[in-house]
Amino acid sequence: MPTSEDVPAKDSSAVRERSVVRSLLRLWPYVRPVRVRLFSAAFVAVLASCLGLVIPLVLKWMVDGPIADGDKGGIWLGALYLLLLGILEACLFGFRRWLVARPLAGVEAAMRADLYRHLQRLPIAFHDRWPSGQLLSRGTTDLMLLRMFLAFPLTFLLVNGTTILVGFLILLMQEWTLGLVLLAPVVPLVVLCSVFEAKYSLVARKAQDQVGDLTTVVEESVLGVRIVKGFGRHRSQALAFRALAERLRGTELGKARLLAGIWALIMVIPEVAIGAALVLGTIQVADGDLSTGTLVAFLSTALALRWPVESIGFLLAMSQESATATERYFEVMDAEEETADTAGPAAAGGAESDGLRFEGVSFRYPDAEAGSVPVLTGVDLHIRSGETMALVGATGSGKTTLTALVPRLHEVTGGRITLDGEDITLMPRQRLRELVSVAFEEPTLFSATVGENVRMGGESADDAALSRALDVAQADFVHDLPQGVHTEVGEQGLSLSGGQRQRLALARAVVGGPRFLVLDDPLSALDVHTEALVEAALRRVLEETTALVVAHRPSTVMLADRVALISDGRITAVGTHHELLRDNAEYAWLMSGADAEGEAEAAGDAGAEAVEGSMR
């Protein structure tokens, strides 16, 4: 199964050297529309936090004033001040939360929408390389981390930093000697945080990639549950899942150990400094060099700074995870989309009914090793306008790859393909895919109604066109479904049989009345009787279009006007079914399953009659 190690990603040295700030700054285009509310929320939070630093000053006034003088009225007034400050601080923090909740939900939604839109525009080669679970985790877990970062750590890195700065200024103003004692841990804390940041970034990236691996396994197990149950492989799947879960658990425990270590040090070092300041301050009070109220205010201020200081480790950890999530998100967003449409010259007037041509077409997959043999080499093939061409070849000969080049699911690496004389690379993809309709061997359906699935082949198709397409595909079974064409078929259409899904996929291909039709073994899952009915109806559709049909069975081949034999990525023979049966041993072997040499000896009309007889 694919894992995060198979995904093209930055190596560990790149992750180590990258700047957290530089990574997070890439979020700015999404944050910019809501910047006013975010900055307002940060200001409100700073104000609320600084209000907490006023409380020690009120305590100093109470201790040195009303308490020392025995003024009960002053004590009650001081208590009222403290209550009002506490209520105001709580209200300001609540207001900050209200300010950020809605806009940050919008930021997350916008990023998720952009990711989904971008995934639809990425080439098939990208999706071939990336496990689906890795993409899902980037669109769910990673974006949730980013929303949490923008809502809490981003604000409180600023808030706590400001609070610490203001707090230390107050401490130095109250008693500068004790303030210097509390400043002493700053240098070791900075060094410790730097070391922690470097280590935590690597572990955070590893954990998030492993979440993607785990998501892939869950998705595959759910979609393939029939295979798992059918072969009794639930235990082996459970073991595979457990192994990945244990690996993720180990990584998460490593994160917890790092976080626990830095948290312990960040808590212990300031506590030692506060203890030292308390001892020195008590001595100064005893000597008469410091008032009791000033010592109380100093210690209260120092204790008020405990949370801002102690939260540094937690906030740094969340920032590291968010930076990693940002990198993972933009790894996908930075992937190049399908090449942009270019405006080419209009097709020549005399070539309007030229049909489909392959001219010296060659193809190599983008991730193929340098020097490897191309999948297709020098393919020359002409399917005349209104003609149906069957494409026949052994497994791995390049049939499916060739058909995928017509709607530009892959881009040719050599030569060109033309539709009615116009190079498809110069056509806008939207127009190309309106002209060319496809039906793949694997009939993928979506969690939608029957009608919605079929109309994906022609959004403007009316009810009459829908009924006609279902009739061509012999998909009358839909009328027996609970809500007819409005019945939800469920995820991947697994509530239907393989033959039913294939018939709906065929209906989807023909519903828009395309000028060019590409069918990849469209009848493979049908029983003999249904196949005969579909073929009879399909003949009428093929008379009105130019079609390339991948065929494995003689019955499908008989739909075509001519046949092209593909072998090792090259077109080796073109002719009618009978001509190739008579003259080409490889074709005769593919059609009959007999030994190629014996079929060659029996070539001729007898061979053709034998195959046709087997069809009857």
C-alpha cells in the first residue's frame, strides 16, 4: 500500500532548515480579507491581558494604604476595583473570541474550496502518484490545525509577548534589582526553545504524514470492504492498520516527550527565579528598604506572568505543527495544474470532417525512469469521420493509455492528435471534452442520483435525452428502483451490480450526443443477453459519431468498421475483422484464445467462420 514515503515531499534537511515564519506567511493571502477583525481581536486580547497587570498595582495600593491604615471602606473599594477589572478582562476575552470565530471559519472554508478546485485541475499523473489519504488529511486535519492556529496561537504569541514585555517593565519600575533576578532565565529559555523548535518540527511533520497513511488505509478498507470480507482478509487488514497506528502512536509519544521536557524546563526555571526574588525581597522588607505593598505587587505581577511564559512551549508546538500543515497544504497547491489552454489557429476549412488522427504519437509517463521504454511509440492511426475503430491488443500493450490521450487526461510527449484537423493541444479543454465523451472500463459512479450520474456526460441533457441514453445502455432497471432516476446510488454506486454500473457509465458517455466517442471495453461486465441488446442499440449511436472502442471480445469488435491491432505501444496492423483474422496470427490468437502458430496455419475464411460460429 502507498505510504507517505511514496509521496513527493521535502526531505528532512529542507524541513529542518525552513523558517516557521516564512511558512506561515504563505497564509497571508487567505488572512488578508479578515485582517481587520484579526488585528482588532489581537488588540482586544492585549488590552485584556494588560488589565490583568493592573491588579497587582491595586493590591499594592490596598496593602500600603487601606490595610495598613485599617480603613475598611478603602478595603471594600479596592475589592470592588478588583472585581470590576476581572469582569472587564473576561468580557474582553469573550469579545475577542466572537471577533475571530466567523472569519476564521471562512478562511478554512476558502482554503478547502481552493484545495478541492486545484485537485480537479491537476493532471492524472499527480493523482496516480499521491495516495488519496494524504490528500484527504491535507484537506481536513491540516486545515483544522491552521484554523486553530489563527484563532489561538497566532494571537497569543503576540498577546503573551506584549504582556511579558509590559510586565517586566512594571517589575523593573517597582524594584529593578528584583526585576533583574527574574530576567536572568531569559537567555537559557531562548536557547532551549530554539533546540526544541528544531526537533519538534521534524517529529510534527512525521506525525502528520503518518496520519495521511492511516487515512489511506481506512479509506481503502471501507471502499474495498467486499474484497476484504470475500477473501477473509479482515485480520490481515486489521494488522496492517494496527502497525500504522502503532507507528503513529510512537511518533505522537515522541512529540509528547519533547513537549513535556520543554514545558517542565519552562516552568521550573522561572519558578526558581521567582523563589530567589521572594527571598531577596523579604530580606529587603525586613531591612526596611522595600514596602510590603511593593513586594506583594511585585510577586503578584511575577505570578501573573507565569502563564504567558509557561505557554511558550505550547504555543511554539502549535506553531510548528501549523507551519508543517501549511507546508503540506502548499505542497499540493504548488503542484502544476494541467498546462494552460492556448489559442491556436483555426482548423482548415477542408479538414472539418477529417475524423480522429494520431500522427507519430508517443507517450512516456512523467515519473518514468530516464531511458525507460515509452508506453507508446510512433502511433499513426486515422479514424475517418463517422467510422468506428476497434482497438485490440494484449494486456499492457498501451490500449487504455492511447484512449486517455484523446480527452487529454495525459499529454502526448511526441507527435500530435487531431480532431477534424485541429490539434487537441490547441483546443480549450472545456471544448475538447464537450466534443469527446468517454466510458472507462472501471465504471465509477458518485454519491448522487441515477439522473445526476448520467447527466455528468451532458449537463444540458433534457429528460428525453436521458431516457434515450438509458435505452441505448439497456439501463431500464432504473425504472424499478425506489425513486427511479431520482434514486441515490450510494458511494461509488456499490448498491448496484457491476453490469448495472457499467450500463450507467455507458449512458453517461452517450447522453450528450458527442461527435467523438472513446469507449474502453464498455461491455465487459454484461451478460451475453444484455450485451446483445446493448450492442444492437449502440450500433445506432455509433452511426452518428466517430468512435474508438477498446475491445477484448469478438462481439465488441463486430461493432467496428475497422480494427487496429496495437502491440508493444505500436499500431502493427489495421483492417477489417475478417482481414486480420485471415492475415494476422497475433490478432487471430487474441480473438480465439488458440495458439498463435496453430491459428496461423488455419488462417482464411475457415478461421473467420469458426470465430463467428463461436459467437452464435
